[in-house]
Amino acid sequence: MKNLFIKICIVLIPCAMYSCGAAKIDNRQGAETFWYMEGLRGYHLGNFQYATQSFKKILSNNPQHDASLYHLSTISYELGDTEKALQYMQLAAQADTTNYWYQLQVARLLLVNGQADLAINAYEDLLVRYPKKSDLYYDLANIYLNQKEIDKALFLLEEIEKFEGVSEATGFYRFNILMMQGKRDEALPLLQELAQLFPTPRILTVLGDMYAESGLDSLSVACYDEAVAQDPRYIPAIFGQAEVYRIRQQYDQYFDKMSVFMEDKYVDASLKVDYMDQLLQNRAFAATFLKQVDTLYTTLFRSHRTDSAVVYKYAGFLVQASQEERAVQVLKERAVENVNDLMVWRQYLSILYFLQLWDKVYDAANEALRHFSKHPEMMTMKGLAAWQSDRIPEAIQIFESILPIAKKDNSLMAQTLSILGDLYHAAGDQDKSFKAYEKCLQLDPDMLGALNNYAYFLALLDKKLQKAYDMSKKTIDAEPQNATYLDTFGWILYKLGRYQEAKAIFKQVLIFAKEQSAEILDHYAEVLFALKEYDMAFMYWEQVKLKEKNPELERKVEERKAQMKR
């Protein structure tokens, strides 16, 4: 590399050189040094735009400046532009044809860009020039494996062993090839031999895994124990021990080992979350060992408390464990610590919404809007909280204030108009309600909530029943097991005098409804009464009376009794 001296000097010269203006640099070499250092400074600060400008200033005078080309390739790669990264790296390799690292990166970037044949050619050229570089053999062998060219991969492995001898790495690679070929019977003896030659924690743990899969618990535990004896914090072996204890139902030892796994900060948090998800799917196990599972999840949370996915999953677990206050506190603390992180506020608000803590939803959305002014999602949460707290005029005002923001977002506009349709109806303004629904459905003709509510409100007023029928039919075609939509459709059929059809629909409602509300039971009773199935009708009205005390309903039932006697 032509500028190695410059790279070394960077470590020694303080960054205060930035205070020296470019205008004071009198010669080309000095300018290159200055802009190269500036480029590196920008790169390490994450200011890729400034770093790119700095490196390009060098290239404008010296297109063969290989170090600048190399760093521009690195920046392009980190920005996701792998094609440009390859182009810059090829130019760097051309500028310094003796640089092994540049040539290797070209080969790897060819592979990243899906040019496997060219990548293979590049690796083969490098092997001719650098026959003792084992990385080249492994990289090329991996390409052959991906292309299912097993024989070529094995040949390269043999070439490595000619000058390096059999090692743990080559032995393990050969084992992986056998497993990939489905030759487990050959792979196990090879792994046993490797464990004799190279009894490292990795080899012992994989051997332990194979024994465990074969039901040889004692042998697997012996391997895991030996691996842990060598390295007490070797997580794969500790995890293996835990799983054997779980299978043996030795739960004290299982939870002890799993706790070590959960507290290790170097294990990917997503792997731990996935494991806990699988564990919680066994509801009987989770219920029996709730305290220990709680401890595991708490350990996971403490090890990765800055990971949004972990925090949210932990809060969800706390809710399932009936620890709602603790769940809310965990997410509230996260929001306080990260006031400018929108995802954190979404998570906090979603748990409050799920728990129907409307005052807290309102306050949290208000606080979020201090940091994300006029953010429609936060405004929507605030409006919904006001609505659920029966502050209808305020809710209407909030959602009307979203409309100007939503002008360029049809989805948001349709959603807001749908909610306003519901709110106007709650406020007793049917004209504005129906206009809002009409505008909503012009933007999104398939918005099921708007279709259902508009249709139901029309049916209540005995208006445009055919239009109500058509809208409601769309909702049950889309979601045939939705009890709310079925109830609306059945009620419209009743209003149209199609009583037998309505009865059939309400039978489905009773099947699919999670809870048979007073309104649903009253609707069904009306249908049965219209069909002169009086005993069944009054039976359902009695159920309604048990659910709620409603003087108006009682008067209606008495009227129906009088009608029946006539």
C-alpha cells in the first residue's frame, strides 16, 4: 500500500489538526494527508457523507489513491450499496496489485453481488499467488458447499491439511460436510475421534449434542461437564446441560443452568426471547414453575434492558402472569429513559391500551406528543383514550385536527374518517356521521369497521336497508367468523323481514361470540319472536335481564307478551 506511513501516523497525530484550514496546505502530499485524516475521522464518527467528500477530494488529484478507494468501498458496503462497494474495491485492487487484502475483498464482494462464478475465478487466482493462505481455501470451500459441489470442497480441505496437518478446524469442517450429506453414521465416529485429538469445549459440546439427540443422556452430560470444566462460561455447553436436566425433569438443575444462559450478555437476545416464547407455549409447565420462569425472564431483561424487543416481550409476559402494574412500570421507565425513541412510546402505549387504562393512555400520549409534535399515531391514541373516557367532544376535536395532517395519506385519512363517523354518531349527529363514512369508503371501499358501523346505524334508523345489506355482506364475506359483523348482518336481515335467514345467522353469532352480550341476545330474541317461537324468545330475554337492568327492555318485553296474547 502506497500510504501505509500515513495510516500509521493517524494514530499519533491528534485530531486537533482539523482546526488547520485546507487553505494553509501548500503541497499535494500535505493535502492528501489532511483529507485522508479527515476522511477517517468522519468515517469513525459515522459521518459517511463528510468522509466520502474527503476521500473524493484526494481522488480528484490522485485517482490511484488506493486507501481512499478502499474506504469508499467500505462506506458503500455499510450503506447497503454492494455494487458500488465492489467497483471501488476493484479500483483499489488495480491501484495496488500487491495488496492481498484488496484482492480478497474483491472476491468476497463478487460473491455478495451474486457473481459466484467470477468469485470462484478470483479465489482460484489468489490461491495460485498465495497457496499457504488457509482463509482462501475455507472461503472457496464454502462456495462449493453452497453450490452442492462436495467433492471440490473436500479436495480443498485435503489441500489445507497437506501444509497445516489435521486440525480442529479441518476436522470440524469435514464433520459438517458429512452432516450436510446426511451421513450421520460416519459423522459421529469422526467427531469422537476429534474429541480424542482436540478435546476443546466446542468439539465436546457438539459431541454432547449428538449423544443427546440419540437419547444417550449420560454420555452427553459427560461431554458437557468436561467442556464446562475447561471453560465454566462456555454457554453452548451450559445450554446443553440445561436441556438434559429438563428432559430428565431435574428442574432445579435446569433452572440453575438456564439462568447462566439468560444472564450472558454475549448471547444474542433474540435467541433468548425465542427460547422463552417456546417455553411459555407449554402452559402447564409455565403455570407449574411460574416463579422460576419469572426469574428467568427477569434475568433476561436485566441482561438486555436496552433491547426494545426484550423489554416489550418481558412486559407481555408480566401481563400474562397477572403482574400488570410491573409491566406498565417497566415500559414507563423505558419511555422515560428514551424519550426520543418512537418505538418505545408505541410499546408503552400499546400495553396501556391493551389493559384499557384510558387515563394512563391519555397522559402517555400527551407526553409522547411533547417529543413528537402532531404525530398522527400519538394523536390517535390520545383521541381513542378520550373517547373511551366518554369525552366525546374532545375526541372529535382531536380526530378533526388529524385530518389536515392526513391529506397525503389515504390510509390514515380513511381510518380517521371512520373513527369520526363513530364519534359523530355517539354525539347524536347522524348527518355528519354518515358523511364521514361516505368519505371514508370513497378512499377505502373495503374498510370493514366503517362498512359494519355504517350499515348497522342505517338499520337502526330503517334507512337504505338494501345499501346496509350490501355493506354488511362485504364484511361477513371477508370475516365469516366475526361475531360483531354477523350480528349486524343478522339484524339487517331481520329488518328486511327475512327472519329464517336472520335466525341462521344468529345461530352462528352465538357460536363465534366470545361473550354473548345483552344486545346480541336481544336481537336474537326479536328474530325468534317474529318467527312466533315465543318460548325461546322469552327465554333469551330472561337472559338479557340477568345481564343488565334495563327498564326500557322490560317495557318492551311486556309489550311483546301482550302482542303474543292477541
